Amino acid sequence: MSWNFHPLEITVLKALFKRPEGEREDLLQEEIRMDPGQFQMAAGWLKAKNLIEETILETRTAISLTEVGQQVLKEGFPEEWIVRKLRDDPSLTLDSLRKSVKDPAQISKAIGDLKEMGVLSILPGGHLKQAAPLPPSLERTYAIIRTLEDKSPLTLEDLSEADRELLGSFQRKRGKGKGILRFDVREVRHLSLRKGALSPEDIEIREDLLGPVTPEMIHNRSWKGGAFRPYSLETPPPRPMLGQSHPYREYLEEVRRQLVRLGFEEMTGPIVESEFWNMDTLFIPQTHPARDIHDIYFVRDPREVASLDKDILSRVRAVHAGEGETFGSRGWRQPFNEKQARRLLLRSQGTALSARKLASGPKIPGKYFALARCFRYEQVDQTHAVDFYQAEGIVVEEGASFRTLLGLLTLFAREVAGAREVHFKPAYFPFTEPSVEVHVKHPQLGWMELGGAGLFRPEVLRPLGVNTPVIAWGLGIDRMAMMRLGLSDIRDLFSGSLHTLQSMILSRAKNRQTNKQPL
């Protein structure tokens, strides 16, 4: 068979013929002094022609400092800085400490971490007191990170297992956006000629053949009298990157279709919601911390909803205040503020849709679901986002029980999320009793919460005109998708990286082969 080789391919092939056993890719590239991009291009062409073999020898994870990390090393770690500051001034208060720095949020987080580690305590009046020294594990972590200051090379594989765990835990806690370390996975590859595919004589061809015509060749007429390199019709073309739906969007649509097939009806509702439907109808007291501005995004204009259903409003007010027919409940024994109930916010939980559905007179028996977009003021990290989807669901029927609920939650965790290990933990929510949290084990992150569930309390159902038992759940569909799509960071669901998108597509295809249906 005759071959038409590019000059770059010829250079790589000649180097490989000198090494019958092959060579490491990086060493080969260094020896022939070829630009990395050109080398990868030539190697790719030869692999496409099935002339060379590639073997991954090992995977190395290079550790380096991000821009945030370089700044932190320059200014000092906040936890160490706080302890040192407190040692110099024992009368230091929380307010004075926050006012003395450019980034109060970073200091607040560091103080929270120190409290959690038992290093710091906050006394009445906001005074700070050091209760214990910094733990050796944190000091060891900082010592490892400081070795990167002089830009000395360091790979994760060079560290002990304990040190690897320290760095991984430290990075996960800070989150990707504020991480001070960058982990770059690099594969060490070995290239060799495929046996019998080629002989040295096959590449002893003219190297003076002309390639693609360039403007310079036309201008100086250098193409005249020359011979052009023939095109190879045997070389497979590159695989086209065709447009397709986003893997996460496809996942949501697939879950939606399967729930409809199981007899569920979809609930819809506004993203801009009133506190009344988002909180009050769910028997959440108007003094509950979750209603604070630190957890909810309030709408500035307009600030309030124009009107509320008067009958439902009066019944909800009565059950909150403990007045009238309260179904054996004493309520919260607090005055009900209608002006607060009218305030507009971005929906913080999909349960608001369940409340609206119950108030509209649902079919009994009936099964309803929603893939609700919700918003909360969260600290963004690997498992938390400020903008997320929640898989909300209710089943309205006589005889609905806690056992029924646990069966449905197990189905969701195993079939929708693809979890192999599922745990239930007792929980408290103002609107359900009994209540439960669902936890699943992520392959990389360990145990994480999927969401909460329970049986709606009479204080929720009776004001909405429902006298039938209702089981309800609100699960983080984003976290389910993380497991199904092979991700370890919730932010990657919305990534624009082609590599990340391709990995999600491959994980999804693999899951389809293993489980023909998601439910």
C-alpha cells in the first residue's frame, strides 16, 4: 500500500523506527524538537491511519497555585491571620475584625471554620476567644501548599495518602470558585509503531513535495515547476462535533417523560412568588430564619403581589395565629403580618407549587410532580448552587403512608440518581410530620443529601381545603444528575467546556446501556 505522509508525520515515523520498542510521548517530542501542537497533530494523523499504537503508562496530577492561591500566600491564610491577630489583641471583637479587612465575607467564613474546628469561640458582645491551637492537619495542609510558592513541581502522586486526603478535603471545603489549588490531570503516554504496518522504505519518499497552496506561494510563484504531495483518501476524517441538546436538559426531559408515563401530572407555577405561597401556606412561621434576606432573593420592584385569595388567606392566618378551627394545633401563637405575606421573592422551594395545586382542588386520588427552578442565597460549592432545579412531588390518596413515601424515595434515589447506597435520616420541616431526609453515596464526594420529604401536616392541608393524606417530597434533581452524568461538581452541569460535555454524554450513554430506562 502506498502512503502519502505529511512532513510532520515523516519526522515522527523516522524517530520511532530508531526505537523498535517505542518511546514515551513527551521524551520523543523533546528529542525531535517539535512544537507540542504539531506533534499532537502528527501523532493523531498516524493513529487515524492505524500505524502507531498509544499506551497510557500512568496518570499524574500536577498541583499548582491559582491566582487566588498566589494572593492568599502573599497575604497569609485567613485562619492563621485571625489567630495571630487575636494573640496580639485579646480584646478583639467580631465587628472590629470584619471592619479591618477588605473582604469581610472571607473572614466570616474563616471564623466559622475555626469555630467548627473548636479553635475559636464567640463570647457575649462579639468578643473572640481562642479555645485551642490550630489543628495539626490544617498546619500540615498549609505547609504543603507553601512548597508551591517557589513554583517547585509537585504532583498528587508524590504525596502520601494522608496528605492527598488533606489537600482534597481542603479544596472541596473552599469550593472551586475560591480554590487556591489547581489540579491538572496529565497522562504519560507511550508511542510505538504497529507491528507489520509499515517499513522504513515506505517513508523514503521525496520530502520536497509541496503541500497546501498558500498566498505566499502564489505571490512568489514558487509553485511553478514543483510537485505537490498527493492527497490520501484512506485517512479517516476527524469526527465532526455536531450540535445536540445539552446532556442535563436531556436528563430533565427524560425524567419528565418517565414520571408522566407513571401517571404523574406536571405542576407549573410562577418563578416570582409571594411569601404567602412560598412560606405561609406551608405553615412556616413568619419569624423563621429561612425567610431572612440571607437565604432568599427578594424582588425590589414590584415589592408586593397585587392580591391574595381572601378565603385561603383568612384560613392560613387563623392556623398561624392559633385562632378558630386549628385542627388540634396551637399554631405559632404569633400575629400574622399580611404585608409580609404579600412580599415578592424568587421561588426558594418547589413546595410552593404543591401548595398551589392543593388549593386548586386536585383529583383524588392524584399524583403530581414538578421540575421547579428555585433560587437561594447559598455559598456556592461542589453540591450547592444559588440557582437549581428541585424535583417536587405529591401523592394525594386515602391510605397514603410513610411506608409508601420511603418506597418512592428509594425508587428515585436508585433509578433516577443511579445511587447504589441510600440512607434515610429523621428530619424536621415545619410543613411535614413525620419528616425524613434522603442521603445517597456519591462515588467521589461520599454521602450527600438529596432532599427532604414527609406527610403534609393538617395545618397545611386544612386551610387549602384538603382532607386526604398527602405525601410530599422535594429532591435536588441537580444532585441526581451529577451522579447520572458522572460529575463531582454541581457547577459542571452548566459548563461550557466541550470536554466536560462530552464526558457527560459518554456517562449518560453508559447508563443507558446498563439501565434501559431511568425509572
